[in-house]
Amino acid sequence: MLRYISRTHILVSFAFLLILLGVIYVYSGYTIPSYSLCQQCDDIPEPGVKDILTDVWMNECPSSGGWRIGDLKMQAGLKYAQPSTQKGRTDVNAVTNWNVPLVWEGTFDPVVIDAIYKKMDPRVAVVVFAVGKYTRFLEGFLVSGEKYFLVDFRVTYYIFTDHEKEVPKIKLGKGRNITVLPIPSATRWQDVVFGRMKWATIAIDKQIRNEADYLFMMDIDSVFHDRFGAESLSHLSVVLHRGYYKNTKRDQFPYERRPQSKAYIPLGEGDYYYTAAVWGGNLEEMYKLVKYCYMQSEEDAKNKIEAVWQEESHLNKYSITIHSLMFRALRTHFFVSLLLFSSLFCHFFHIVSAIFNVKSEEDSLYCSHSH
């Protein structure tokens, strides 16, 4: 008489058979394919301006050659202060109303975060524009940058200028370089601002994307006067304007309020107001953002309108377009920066700022722009 075979026996036997087949499959020389939750990004058509919001955010996957969250590892044997769950900043708000951290100076260990990113050995591009009399700010910017900006990291300063001979010769650290890119002169400061988006878009597309992993856009009439470290190496870094971060109501932010402009933000919308003096992040994300500002300003020009604060207005519109679920805000000594830390499928987003180190010169020629 046949023995009774229970359902449990059948399931155990089936599982054993699957394991056995898997072992045979692996040892026979085949590799198990990996899968990504990102959509395939091949053969994406060049977008029209109407599709720019979709293009700059949704239609691109991270570069297959870029770093992943698993690459961010602390080196063995690193000595650092023990973190505490009981002590920390108590004088500031530490979380936004959409439940992501507000990161302030004193909320991270510079020894730890520098060690993590140095292991990756990233290439950092700094894009500045020194047009006309603005070449007089180059020496202060570069000298202070060599003292404070991502020390011991690989950095290239990309200097766009119409006076190549006035670029000073500065002693640079190991792995640090200056690349001078000639551009035409401009008569209005607004043209310089719009030109930044145009020339930066072209340069990133044709040259910088092959030479850098991260990119910062900075105003040349600035100096570093304290550490600017790896906490700034992020998916995107944007800085809260020092004039509007404390108690300003959103309806009082100097957003573009004219509906005819592509930078238009209605009353009642927006979380913070960001300055265009310093912004940066992962190179491909910065390319999307710079290209967005450029294309939107071009659309405005076709409609015979100019956003009230040029690319700064478009930058703020972009922040609302992708919205703040992706951002963390940070206040530092001279500027307040926005941080982002989110994991969406195979994307890793982390915005951290170190913009407390940048101080705009009070005698800025473009005082009307630094509102």
C-alpha cells in the first residue's frame, strides 16, 4: 500500500530541487543577471521646450558608471568622535514639515564624511564667470578656494572669461587644475547671468561631463573663509537666500509673479527662496538643472519677458516643479543650504551643503543682482 505523502513533504522536496538546480546553474559557468528598476534610457529623443520639465527630471537614469549608495563606506580604522543620541543642536528646527532633516553646521562629523567621499576620489568641477571687471575677484576666490574648498580632493576650476590674460597664476594643490574657457564680452549684467546658463550648458555637454563627477556654479565675487568639505557633494545642493530664510512669509518671497514668465510661481506656493550664488551637485543632475534654466529663459525671451531675477527665478521654479519631498534644508553661517536625501528605486539623492564658507563681497559690481 502506498504511503501517504503530505503537502509539507512535497513543498520541501520541491524547494530542495530548486536549490539543487540553482547550484548546478551557477557552477556550470553562467552568471545571474542583475535587474534595475530604472527604465531603459536608450534612444530618448531630444525634447522640445514644452517637454523640458519631463526631460530634465523623469527621462534620465543615473549613469551606469556612477557611484551607488553601497559605495559610500567608511574606511577601516578611522578615528572619530562617538555620535550621541542625546546631545546636539537644540537651538534650531531639525526637520521639515515633510519629514526630512534640516542639516545645520554641527550636525555632521567632517572627519567622517570627508573620509567616506575621499575613498571614492570624486572629480569636482567649479564653474565661475569672470567677465569684464569681474576678473579682479579671481585671485581672492582661487586663493581662498585652495585653502578651504574640498582640500585634498580633485578639483578643476572652469573659468569663463573675456579677459584670458587677466586670469592669475595661483599655486594649486595636488590634483587641482584651472581651465580657462573664452567667451564673448557682455554689456549688461543680465546678459552675463543668462550667458552663464548658455555657456555652462554647452561646456558641460561637450567637455566637463567627461572630466567631473560633481559640479558647482558659484559667483566669482565670493571668497571662502572656512571649511567647505565633502558634505557638499550631493545629488543637488541649493542655498537658501540669506535675506529670506528666517521669518519671511512665502508670499513675500521675490519669486517671479507674472504669469507670462516660465518662472511664474503663484501666491501661496513655495517653501523657501533659493539664491543662485552657489548651487551644485551630481554632474548629470546639474546639467539637467542648468539646461532647464537656460531653455526656460530662452522661452521667456521669445515672449519678450525677462524673469525678475533671471536664472535665480527659474531655479526657484525648478525647486517647486520637482518639489520639496526630495530636499532637506540647511542653514549655515553665511548662507542657508538645502539638503536632499532620498532613495527612489535605483536613484540615490543626497543634498548636503557647506555654503557657510562663502561670503559675497559687499562691493559687488552686480549689487542689483544680489538682492
